[in-house]
Amino acid sequence: MTKPSASLLVLFGATGDLAQRMLLPSLYDLQRDGMLPADLRVLGTSRSALDDAGFREHAAAAIRRQRPGGTDEAPLRALLERLSYCAADTQQPEAMAALAAQAQALRRGDMVSHLSTAPRMYGPICEALGQQGLGGPGSRVMLEKPLGHDLASSIAINDAVARVFDEERVFRVDHYLGKEGVQNLLALRFGNAMFEPLWNARHIQQVQITVAETMGVEGRGDYYDHSGATRDMLQNHLLQLLCLTAMEPPSQFDPSAVRNEKIKVLRSLRAIEGADVASHSVAGQYTAGAIDGQAVPGYGQDLGRASHTETFVALRAHIDNWRWSGVPFYLRTGKRMARRSTEIYLQFRAVPHAIFGASQGAAQPNALVIRLQPEERISLELMSKTPGLDRDGLKLSPVALNLDLNDAFENVRRRSAYERLYLDALEGNGTLFVRRDETETAWQWVDGILGAWRQQGLAPRPYPAGTWGPSQAVSLAERYGHSWRE
Ligand code: BG6
């Protein structure tokens, strides 16, 4: 059930990178479209010594930078009027007391604290919120990833947060869940009758989930080098996409029903551990190469030192349940790859009997491609008769039924993930947020892979920037007669 919208958003890390790139611009977009609750106030906090006016200037500059096409002055001003600021070192009780006093004065009902800080601060901030009387009912907390570095640290953070906030008041952000295309995956699966009967091991031969990026580490080297593609992308975004692709139909679109189905998928993931890791996974690290014709340096050069961190990971995973028995799920993600592409590819099984004989030769299995980024497109690959008189037998050619969602909804603005996630968190709807058991089960699985790499002494394989990853990733699929879609 939707709760009353919160009247206060306290943004920790208000001058940080995420706030500038995503959070403040999303609030502006919501304001422009009249979507923010009328009485919402936003209280920014960080260690930077700013006053309200300084924070408003800072926010306006960030929003203008992110909306180079121009901003509308009236909504920008209206958003700025909602903003206040309180400089605080969250480890200082007096500073937290001052912040709490300001929050109490601004809040007219529920409040949401959005923690966009280093995750090691989540526990102490929640504890301080509790001590200051801001942790009780009507107070929710939004946590950014990464939620820990492994299962143990994730449990420690979750435990510390849980001492103040019960689980239904904890909103763990995975911004992929806020993306339009990701929700469209649910609409496709559960808003149409024709896919579900085919959505299983009897009809699907293999599934591929790719999140390829062309960018490198872009000044985030210190965080990234400590994390790597497996913790940064696989543990969260890819596993969430896997859950939505593979889960059973939930009985309704609500927080418990959806998350109960996702956790079953995570719990059914077969461990990739011990010697299996060599045949079921490949880690890579980019070397110098070219992206869009521009030379780019390798990861070590970007970072300024040599490193063993993987910037690419590919896996052959299995979901050991009735629906997916025997179907490989190939997952891959990497930085500095050939092009930006997030997509889910489902290849169907071949027809059971080829009636057109040898001339059919090139018949390819049907495939459904759900492209989420950069453009949203659904494409169904079919076989068609090649026009002609067919004296040597009927010939088949692959054709595609393409649905370009940007064309289909050309007058509808595409919302950024944080617009939706903010509204949901303000309203207290956790469907598109990650539950504690999901994040911990995902960590457990990922820890198994990382541990096995260490144990087997497997180092990342080099791949030139601008390619689809190390050649070993190609063999990971080809060994089983499958090819990555490129
Ligand atoms: C973030 C990762 O969670 O997702 C980044 O930390 C990555 O490394 C980003 O670049 C990708 O998000 P998007 O929305 O650009 O696909």
C-alpha cells in the first residue's frame, strides 16, 4: 500500500559526484513536471562549509551542467527554494544534533534520508539518526551501492542499519531497477500472453545478458580499483537483470511478491567455485586501444599504477530450478568495450525437424533481443522465405520484427532512473529497491567466484580497449557451441 509521501528528503553527500550528476538533476526534472510532493523540502548535508545560498548555487550549477540543452528558470528557482543545507561531519554528535534539529524543523510528516556517502558511513549515520530521534516510524533510509565489499561487510552494514531501521524502511538503490527499459522487461514478460509459454528450458536454448560500456574509470580509479567489474556491476546490476529475466511471475507488482520471486532465482544460482571457475568465468583488464576511432590508454595508465583488478567479467551461469534446468545464462560486463550496449538475448531452440531439406541449411534459431541501452528496442528474429522461384528448394533468410520504443512513444519523455526511485522512496514503495536477503545472497554467490579466482591464481586477461573482451571470453561460449551476440 502506498504510504503518504515524505515531506523531507535529507541528502547525505549532497555535494558529491552522484548528487551533482544524477540526484539534483533528477529532482529538477521532477520539479519541472510538477511531480514533487507540494510540501517537499530537501536538506543537503556534507562536510563542505556552505550555507543555504551556497548550496543552492552549487545545485543550480550542477543542474545546468547536466542539462546542457538549457534549464527552465521558473522550475529551477522553485526547486532551489525547497533546498536547505547543513554542513556536518556525521561523526561529530554535535553536528548531527544540529542537522537533526534542522530536519525536525523542516519535516511535516515522513522523511527519507538518502545516504550517498562512502558505505562505511552507513552504519554510523543510521546510528546517529537513531540517537537524534530520526530513526523511528515515518523515517526511511535510501542506501546507495556498493553495499559492502563482500558478504561479511555487507552483513555488517545491514546489521548496523537494521539496529535503527526495520527492513521495510530500508530502500537499497540499484539504479538499473529504476530504468524504463528494465521495467519494460517486466511489461513484456507479464503484460503479454505469448511469451510466457515459451519462457523456459523446453524452448530456450541460451540466454545472454550484456552490459557493455565504452567509458573507462573516469576519475573513479580509487573506488573502482578496490572493486572491479564483478563487485561494481555483476553483484548488482547484472544479477538484478538476471532475476527479472528468470523469475517466476509474481502474483502482483508489489514489494513482497516481486522480491520473493527474485530471491528464489538468486538462491537457485549454481555456485561457480573451485576448479569450475576456470571453465565458467573469465576476468579481463583493458589495455590501450581505440574507442570510436580515438586512442585510449590502458587501465594501468588510467589508474597510474599496475593493478590486478578486472575491468571485464564474463560468466556461464546456471539456474538450478525446474524452469531453467540446463539453460546457460551467459553474463558479461566490461569497461572500454566496443560499444555501449545493455541487452538481454534469448535464443530459442531450433525447429525439431527441418522440412525444407538441405536448402533450409542456414536456418537459425529464433531469438528475442531486449535492448535496454542506449536505445530501447525489442527485436524478434525470425526465419522467412527468401523471395524467388525456389527451383532448388525453398530458401530461408533471417529477418527481424523490430519494435523501437523511442519511436512508439516518441512524444513521451524518458525518465531517468532516479526520478522514479525518488518518487517511490518518498511514497514508501519498495518494489524497485533491493531487499537485504537479495543483496546478501548475491554477495555470497559473487564471493564464491572471487574466492575461486584467488585460490586458483587466475589473473585478468588483457583485452584491447574497444573490443568485446579477452579472447578467452569467446571460448567460454564457443566451447559449448554458442556465440556471443555482438
Ligand atoms: C554504476 C557503476 O553502478 O553503474 C559504474 O558503479 C557504471 O561503474 C554505471 O558505469 C553504469 O550505469 P549506466 O546507467 O550508465 O548504465
